[in-house]
Amino acid sequence: MNDRRLLQWGLPLVSLLMLLPNFGYAFQSVPMFLISWSISLVYTVGIWWGTRTIWKRLYERFPQVEQTARRIWLLAVGCVLYASLATLLITTGLALVVPQFGTLSAESLLVGMAVNLVPTSIVLLVYESRHFFYQWELNVRRAEQLSRAGVQSQLEALQSQLDPHFLFNSLNTLSALIEPENEPAQQFLEHLSDVYRYVLLSRATPTVPLAEELAFVDTYLALHKIRFRDNLLITKSIPSAALEQRVAPLSVQLLVENALKHNVASREHPLHLHLSADVAAGHFEVRNSRRLRMAGLTPGTGMGLQNVRHRYELLQAPRPVEVLVDEDFFTVRLPLLPPDASSSPEPHGSKQLTTHQHNILSSNKI
């Protein structure tokens, strides 16, 4: 909490403000003004510092937005009690050190406590306002970053992908050329079309239900099973309660793709891929056996995982993406987002396609 400038200007100004009720007495001469201002400054420093400390401790204990009401109530009670105690101690100390300060009375103490609630309220208002505007600025920046990331993703999609109209017409043509009795080829083509359709439509939304992402991953893995056969072993442990949680689109697929890309999958050393979810712990786990390929591929740059981490940071995930590496396994845990983190895409992304292209994407043919 960097409030040095606030303390440099706030303490003198508030202490001067506290002299206004005794304007005629405090400003009758320069010596009297200096004495009165010094006494006011002692009260202001004591009350400001204690109130600031209480606010800081409660903010560390209750930092979330939904905890604001509770924090403010505790602040009000704690600071009123502190201001009363500080007034009693400072007044007693000044009466002992400065005989001219006057005699103590219950009435004067009550008046002093009431007056000192003014700097207490000012301190609370200043720090809560700074915190509010800081959080507002942080949320605005996060929203802008997420928006830029979405735009960048769409631009990359436009740059790296063929026109959907052309591609799906080509897939339909290819499907017609395949003999009807060749079911494996027809099924492979359907899976390929489903994968491409999901990639196109999922880019329009920041999160998707885990059930949708896993259905896409199943289709994606089905394509690879045709190539790897028994060299790729897949197990799942996903409770039904986890399917309603949300994840960033294509994040699970990217982890699966990395496992297939960077590890050996052979008859002697099959690639074990385990997908699991833990609702209580709040994460989805992709775990694969670790036997890196030594030839034919350049080392991974880590950009994929870095991008996944950044996307979840922008989504304000409750916990960061975890990467666990040991000699035998490579594990990544994605935070599960609550079902209300984002609604399912009404896809403004689909508005970027022509009506005919959208009909192709939504058709049941391919």
C-alpha cells in the first residue's frame, strides 16, 4: 500500500481541519496557533495511523468484492472503538505532559471522542475510495486485455484458416466421393468436420461448459486413435457434477495435443493419457506419461501453456493453472470456473460468418 504522498498531505490538512471548531481560540495568535496545531496533529497522527492499520488488516482478511459489506461493518465498529480509546489515551497523556492543557472531565472526553470521529471517517473514506477506484481500474484493464485477446484470437483464426464456406463445401464433396460402405472413412470425415466446427464457434466465447469441451476432445482423440490405435491409452475419471463447470475453450484440447506432440506413443511405450476432474479441489487435470521424443521435433517453446495461463488470468480464475512435472508424468491442472462465469455462446462469433456459412456449420451433414 503506497500512501506516502497521501500521508504527507493528508495529515497536515486534516489536523488543520480539526482546528476549525475552535477557530477563535486557535487562531488568536501565532504561538497559540502553533500549540493548537501541534496538539491537533498529535490526535490526527494517532487516529490516522491506527485507522489505517485496522483498514489494512481487514482488507487483507476480506479482500473480495462480495466481502465489502462485512469489511465496512467491521471497520465502522473497530474504528469507533479505536478512536474512543485513542482519544482517551492521548488526552490523558497531554494532560500529564502539558499542565496548561486543562483538567479532564467526562464531558470533555465525550466531546473529544465525537470530534475525533471526523478524522476517522475521513481516513476510512479516503482508503475505501482509493481501493474502489483501484479495483475499478484493474477490472477495466482486465476487460480490455480479454477483449484484445479475443480480437487477436479471431484475427489469428482468420489468418490461419481457410474460408469456412469453401472448406465445408469441400468436405461435403469429399463425403459424396467416399463409397457408402466405407464407414471408417465416413466416420473419420465426420469427426474432422466436428473438430473444425467446434474450433470455429468456440472462439467467440471466453468459456464453455466442461461437457462441451470434453465432447470435442473425445472427437479429437477419436481421430488420433485411428493413427495410434493401441499405442494411445485413454482413461477418464470425471464426476457428473464437474460437467456443468466451465473452462476456457480449446484449453483441454491444447494439453492433449501437447501430450501427443511431444511424447513417444509406440507398442513398447504406449502413451497413457488420463483426464480427471475434482470439483472439491476446483480443477480439471490432464495427466500423461512422460517419454519425450528425441528426434524429428524441435523442443517445445512453452508458448501454449503460457497462453493458457494468461487466458485463465484474464478470466479471473479462482486459482492459477498448475503444472506438475516428474520423471514419469506430466500433469496440468486447469481451474474449473463456476457455471455462471459466462453464458454459452450466442455466438456473436457466428455473426462474422455469412448466413450460408452458418447453415453449413450448423448442419448435421458434416
